[in-house]
Amino acid sequence: MKRLVLSVSQSNGEIAGCDYFTVEVSPAYARLLLDRLALLEAAKVKDADAYEFWFWDGTGDYFDGDPHEHSDSAVPSRTECNQLVVREGAVWWFAYPKHADVQLLTDPVSIDDLRAIARG
């Protein structure tokens, strides 16, 4: 199991409470993400215009503050429409903060990083 801490970019300005994202990636979850990347590649063989897939996915949490000072008692920010974005060679997590018109998008996690986690 690997805990990833990812930076978050925000559209339409900036809202407090969503500075970084954490997600626990087990070898089994990493293999699922790799399967989803392979699914996109298979779709691109049939249709070159296939660009990305989106999946509902609430596995991680968004937090406020400095990720280096994160503690297990930190309270996650409330988000909705949590999704996983699969693009060629990487995955991202996406969400909206509750009651805000701001889009949150994490830094990508590469296929190579997922392969390393999947191997355990």
C-alpha cells in the first residue's frame, strides 16, 4: 500500500480547503487503474479520437494546508462528483468542492508509478 500526496490545481479562482489530495493505492487498486489505462488504449485502437475516460471514484480526500504537516486527525474537505480521469499514460482525480463552482484536478500519477505499486 502506498499513500500518494498530490498537488491540486483549481479552476475559476481558488477555494480554501483543497490544497492537496491524498489517496491510498494498494497493489490491487493500482492494477485496476492499469486495467483502465489499457481499456483506453484498446479504445484508441478502434477510434483514434478517444482521448480520456472518466470513472466515478471517491477513494481519496482533499485537504487544506501543507501536505508535509498532514496528520491522521486532519479533516478532509467536503467534495462532490469525485471522479478518476484516465488519459494516455497517467491518471488524475477530479472533484468539485461542496457548494462551489470550482473544479479540482490533482497532479497526474504515471503508468510507471502505478506499475511499481502493482508489483508490491
